[in-house]
Amino acid sequence: MKSVNGQMDTNKVGIGREISTLLKANMRDYAMYIALVVIFIFFGFRTDGLFLSSRNLTDLINQTGYVAILAIGMTIILIIKHIDLSVGYVAGFLGAVAALLMKSGMSVWLVIPIILALGICVGLYQGFLVAKIGVPAFVTTLAGMFIFRGLLSLVTAGSGTIIVKDKAFKALSQGFIPDLPVSGSFHYLTLIIGIVAIVLVVFNLFKSRRNMLKYNFKVNSAPIFISQLIFVSAIIFIIIWILAGYNGIPWTAVIVGVVLFIYNFMLNKTRLGRYIYGIGGNAEAAELSGINVRKITFFAFASMSMLAALAGMLYTSRLASATPTAGLGFELDAIASSYIGGVSVNGGIGRVTNTIIGALVIMSLTNGMNLMGVDVSYQYIVKGIIFILAVAFDVKTRGGRK
């Protein structure tokens, strides 16, 4: 009996050490998830559960949508050691152009591709200045910020606010996926999607573990792996259950999910993604190895401005109008989301999946403090503190590993 107890104690010690090692090795990735959980618990208690209500979580998703889209593009820019300060007013200006085109009678299904194409053109122009002419990205995009701020003022100068009446366009950031033709108090299609998502996540994690074992890579022990599966599945189920109790999954979440899937696949499964990380790690070595750094830089800026165009349309859709102040501070939220999500200040490191969590952290703070009635001045202070802590943490952990 003693030997059995001794074995159990040994197993507990072994698992405890493994958890400690796992946390230390992946602290950069886990820190933001821990922070997000803490934020949700804190505001859940402080608002008597209002923060965790179905309606507020839906509003939070819609509020986060445009920031998440911008942050995905910003992640690539930061990985290759550049920055784009113009994205806020590019989003605001192109969102206003979309509103103007629809006001003139143009179909929304024609407006969307036109605005995305204009975004690509803006990115190619800025990429040309950076990659071909050699103007630093900071200077190029700072100038772009002034230019597009002025263009936004010109576009909205007549009426001040351009009202959007198109229902399909407003549904981008105000609508929900349709439900099955079944009566009931829940959105059943959302529940089905949640169950499918859990199955896919579990399948992919098992597949990844099997592949790592096949090539003799080190993996977590079975108890730790099962615990991870249960935790991830529980989080997905709780979110889906809450959303299903309201109107279901917002179209904003679908749009962000599609963009996230495309960019995550590109960064992790394609040659282009490897080139982006290679340039971020050492641009000179990447050039010598045959990578066309200029083309990748063109792609990064064109991609960023295209996503800014999409974010501008989501923001305009959410407000059902274009205003002269649209885009104010968007670039700051995108940059902060990327760094909080684990993008390195030295470039070469970053994941778009983690960037989404960073965006949720930023917008959850804003949403929660608004519900608590915290003054906007203090909100900026809190955001600034969180931002500097995230960057300091990145510098410290990288320095520790060196």
C-alpha cells in the first residue's frame, strides 16, 4: 500500500514539475490567455455578471472585429521589422468612401471589392516608398496618416456624417448567421457549429501530437495533454452556449475567423510565411539566401492596407455611418494588440492566433471599464500600463533565454 501511495506521490510530483516547465517554456504564449481569463473574471464580478451576459459578449465581439482585422495585418508588418501608422485613417477614409458609394446608389456587392482593391493600391504605394525608394516605414506611414486624415475630412466635409442605409452592409457588423428552421429558445445552428469546432480542435491536437511522436519530438504527458483538451473544449463550449442564448454567432466573428484562418495558414504552411519569418529574423541573411525582400515588403504593406479597408467597412457597418473621427487611434489598438499577443519587438516572432487574443484583451478592458463607468482618461492610462508591461515582458523573457 505504501508503494502504491509512493508511486502516486511520485506521479503528482512529476506532473507538477511538467506543468511548471511547460508554463516557463511557453510563458509568452500563456500570459495573454491568463490575462484574458483574469479580465473576464474581474469584470464579471465588478459588473454583477453584466460583462458576461450574452448581449454584452456579442457587443464585445462586434467591437473587437475591426481591431482584430487590423491587428492581423499589423502582425505581419511588425514581424518583418516595419510599422504602419496610417492604418487607422486608411480604414476611416475607405470606410467613408464605401458609405459615399452606397449613398450614390452603388450595390454593396460592388462596393466591397472596390474598397478592398483601393486598400491594396494604398498598400502598394506605401510599400513602393519603403521597399523601392528606401523611405523608412515610420516616416512613410506617418505621412500617410496625415494624408488620409485630410482625405477623410474632405470626404465628410459636406454633411459631417454619412448615413448608411443598406441593410446588407449593416449586417456585416450588426447581423447574425441564420438559425435552423426549428422553434426554441436557443440558436441551434450556433450550438452545432460549436460542437463541430470542438471536434475539429480535438482532432487537430491529436493529429499534431501523433505527428510529433512519429518523428520522436518531445510531447506533453498524457494527463497534461488531456487537461489541455478539456480546458480548450470547455472554453469553446461556454462561449458558444452563451452566444446561442442570444442571437447566435455574429457575422463579424465569421469574417474575422475566415481572415484568421487564411493568414494563419499562410504564415505556418506556406513558403511565403517562412520567408516572412526569415526576413524578420535576419533580412540580410534572407536576401543572401535568395528571398526577394522587396516583394515580401510590398506584400506586407498591400495586405495591411487591404485589411485596413476591410476594418474600415466593418467599423462603418457597426455605426451605420461614416464620421470625420473614424480611424482615430485604431493604429494604436492594432499595434498594442500585436505586442500583447506576443509579437517580438525585435521582429521575427509572432502568431496571428495570439494577436486575436491580444485584441480581445484590449477591447475587453475598454468594454469592461465602460460598463463600470470609468472615465476615458483612466481608460487610456490603464491601456498604456498594459501595453508597456507586455513589451517589457517580451524584452525580459527574450533576454532571459539569451
